[in-house]
Amino acid sequence: MAVKVNLTVNVGGIQMKNPVTTASGTFGCGLEYAPFVDLNRLGAVVVKGVTLAPRAGNPVPRLAETPAGVLNSIGLQNPGVEKFIEEVLPGLAGYDLPVIVNIAGETVEEYALLAGRLDRVQAVAGIEVNISCPNVKKGGMQFGSDPAMAAEVTRAVRASTGKPVIVKLSPNVTSIVAVARKVAEAGADALSMINTLLGMAVDIRKRRPLLGNVTGGLSGPAVRPVAVRAVWEVYREVDLPIIGMGGITCAGDAIEFILAGATAVAVGTANFVNPRATVEIAEGIERYLEENGIRDINELVGAAHNE
Ligand code: DOR
């Protein structure tokens, strides 16, 4: 009989029953997937980014499929934090899983206000600070590509909440390690990486950019090597747990991230192709441990760095 393996991980104070979570934005608020998967089988859920005021998002079209992955330019469409707390969050209350709320602001003060507001909401297990959205003019990548600004946002959020603070990093930077170091010094409890890779597509029939916003963020299997490299480099240099993401479609992909240094993984684009992807990946990780005689998932974290 197979030994019972331990799949529980702790990400900066958030206890998860397995290392698989949803990537912000791709699972809506979580409930959209309830008809397909038992949400209780997930390690955590990360909800779509919320801002202080409601946002309508960018002009359509906002999604483009390419052979290499999906380009999105949603532009942080969301109902605003108050409506989110009143109408969206209660829907997840019946589930036994930590809810991590992704927040985005146009100014440092907005991030602080959002963190302070969510700090008072019991159903929120942690805050993911989105300093890496490629689809907004103010905030977004501006904060995530400058180490000093990334630190300033992190400090402000840290000062506004006692809940775990996860900072989501951008791949669209000169040095993701430089940003990660500053964010760690500023008091983050964990890091998540990577947000989408800035890209665009041109419609050759219309001879115009395909997306209403012109540029968008690329996700899916094409970005996986970029994401694995980011996790690998940051794991070596920064002593914080990492949620790794970028093109994870199966358990093998997830294990690749864990071996590179991720304590947990997030699944995004794969949910569009297979709405059961998250649960299947969690089950596949468990099988991998059993088949390889590994009793604890934590033994695998960063194991590819071992000499
Ligand atoms: O690719 C992304 N799209 N990353 C984000 O952080 C936000 C999202 C959007 O709403 O545009």
C-alpha cells in the first residue's frame, strides 16, 4: 500500500492542504468553476484583482489566442472592493480553503487603503499585491519594474495589514531578482511569479493591432521556461516562499516549478482549456510523490538546486 504523503505547505503564513492554487483572474472569483471541480480540493484560491473603485476594463477585443498561448488585455475589470466584499466574497465562505485577494492600485495610497480595508475582513486569508499588470496605464508594471517603487508599495501594504502579504512580480523587468530583493526587505511574506509577459498581435486582415489596447500579456505554455527561470533565480537569492506560475498545464509542469524553488504553484490559462486542471494537477503531484517514495512535498522545494 502506498504511504500517505504530506501535501500541505505554508506560504508566508497561509496554510494550504496542497500546493495548488488558481492564478488571479483566470478562475473569476472561484465559484465559476464550482460546477466542474470540488473547490475544497484546491490548496487555495486567488481571486481576480480588485481595485478601490469599479473598473470597466480596456476596449474589446481583450483576448487573443495565439499558437503560443493567450494574450489578454482585460485592464483589471472588477466591481470595486466594496461590492467584492459584499457580493463576491460571501460566495466562497462555505468552502474550506484560504481565499487570497489580489489588489491593484494606481497610487501607493490606493494599495494601502485596499490592504487596510481587506485587513478587516475575516474571510480574507492573505493579500496578493499586484504590481505587475501589463494592461493598465497607471500603476501596474510601473510599480513592478522599478525596485524602489515596488518596495514602497510593499511597505505601504505591510503597514496596513497584519495578514500575509504576497507580492506578484513581473517578468517584464531587467532583473526580477533586484525587484524581489527590495520587496523582501520591505516586508513581504511571500512572492508570486510571474505575471504575464508583455506582447501583442497584429490582425493581418484588418492590418491593425488585434487587441483594443494594442498590447497585452502573454500566458500559457510559451512563458513557462521564462517563469521557471525567474523562480530558479529568485529562490537562490531571496529567502521567501514563492508561488510559481506561468504555463502550468499538468502535474509534471508543477513539479518543475517546485524543483526550481516554488513552495506552491498557481494554474491560470490551463483552466480555460480544462476546467478540472487544478484538481488534476493536485492529484498528479500526490501520485508523483507516492511513486517516487517521497513522503513530504516540502522535500522537493528547490531540490533541483542540490549539488
Ligand atoms: O495579464 C494580466 N491581466 N495580468 C494582470 O495582472 C491583470 C490582468 C488584467 O486585468 O489585465
